Amino acid sequence: MAPEAPPHRVVIVALDDFAPLDLGVPGQVFRVARGPAERPLYEISTCSPGGAPVRGSAGYHVLPDHDLSVLETADTVIVPGVHGGSALTAGTIDDELRSALQAAARRSRMMSICTGAFVLAAAGLLDDRPAATHWYHARRFQRLFPRVRLDPDVLFIDDGDILTSAGVASGIDLCLHVVRRDHGSEVANRAARRCVTPPFREGGQAQYIERPLPAPGGAGTAPTRAWMLERLHEPVDLTELAAHARMSVRTFTRRFREETGLSPARWLTGRRVEQARTLLETTDLSVDEIARKAGFGTAVSLRQHLHAAVGVAPLAYRQTFRSRVPGPR
């Protein structure tokens, strides 16, 4: 029997003026990602320059267990958001931090949450690459880092060895995405349940940028979304969806986008891709059968949509993720 792989080492870099939720999210999400017999899949450490206490933006300090030298042991490095400091105001960081991040990037996967992207950009790690950050800071980011291909609308961007997210809750989405990428949907979905959060929001979903709340007593689209999830295998059109919600097509489309950040068609495609991924990982059904059960109709359609979402064909996806060690049921 092959020996168990050691846990993947995640190192979080805490900086002054850190955003409290951003600092806490990675430790929570990766801590509850478990394999068989509750075996931890990740080992989490936190560091700061000099191992010194760092000041948060909510009236308290934290004392990390390590200084920046622990980055030499990291498989993944995460920079949480900051609410102040030279990275935000001038696009610069001190030499020690820059050198440590640049060295880590040569051997580790790099991630940022929210304005942590300013720190990665100030280290020169995002030049000529796509990136995300909080929509509120997008103009400042573009002014400070014109070489970065910022997408100010999406929840997160996976560019292989560097991943960046928008603000606050999208850090949860990014961490769950990484767990899914590393260990498959079953492990990620179980971690999401333990965090009491939705298991999946696609990275290309729009950030919630000053969207109006529904009028008091107004009907929303949540019941229709639940109805859609029960019928992923069935063809539905916009007229049918609007009728179920008892709205005009125009009103339904507008409210659906306000509530989800996506059009009904794109939202439905995302749920069908997720269903197909789960079936590929957890069943021996043929690609044709999975295409029908997920609502794509044909293997060709499934192949096109899965490739657009994750960059691989169904059989390659199955081979990759069925080889992961499944967690307890």
C-alpha cells in the first residue's frame, strides 16, 4: 500500500491593516477539507514580516507563529486583503516582502484575496497576467499597475499557478475552487457544508456591484432556480422560466441577473456543468449518459461546455479526479 501523501502546506501572509475575514477564511476552508478517516488534506501556517504582531482593521492585533522564512516550505501562499499600507497607496512593498514573495512564486502556487492582489502586483507577480480584486478598488489598481490585465467584474481568476479573487466572500469561493481543483467536487462540497456556504459560484460570475435590493414583498427568482435544479435534465426556455416565476420575460431576466449576477442561461449552464462534473467523478456512467442527465443532450455539447469551464474533455476530467482519494461518505 502506497504511503499517504503529506498534507499540502498552505502559508498565509499576514500584513498590517489586514482584512479580518480575508485572513480567517483560508484557515477555515482548508482546515475542514478532509480525506478518508478525517485525514487533513492541508496544513495551514501564518507568517508576518519578522514574525511580528500585525494590526487588523477591526481594532485588534494577531501574532503569527512564523516569519517570512516559512514561505520556503509552502506549496501554496495566500495573501489576504489589506485596508491600508503602501501597496494600496503607492503600489509598493518593502524589499524583504518583495523578495520573499518572488522566491515563493518560483516554487509555490500563489493566491490573493481581495486587495491582496495589490501586494502580489507590487511584487511584480501579476505583470501581463489576468487578475481580480475588489470592484471598489479597481480604478486605483489599474492606475498603479497598468501592466496587469485586471478584470474588475469577476469573482475570481484561476491563471494556473496564480489565483486572485474579488472581495470578502469571494475569498471563500476561491478557496473552495482550489479544494475542488486539488481533490474534486465531493471533498469541496463537504468542506462547503461544514462552512455553511454554497459549494459553488463560478469565477466568471459578476461581483455584486451596488445592486438594488428587491422591493419589500416582491417575488424573487429563488423558487424558480430551485425548480430549475430539479429539472437539469429537461430542456427549458426563458418563457417557461418566466411563467413559473409569474413574471414577464423582461422582469424575470432583470431580477434573475440582480439576484445571481448571471443571465438565466449562463446560470443554468453552470449548474449543468457542476452536475456533469459530479457524475464524472462519482459514477461509471458513459459520457453520453452523463450528457443527458446533466441536460446537455449530447456528448459533443457536454464536451464543449466542460472544456470551456475547466479546460479539459470529459474523459480527461474523469481520469484526473477519479484518481483522487475520495473522502468518507
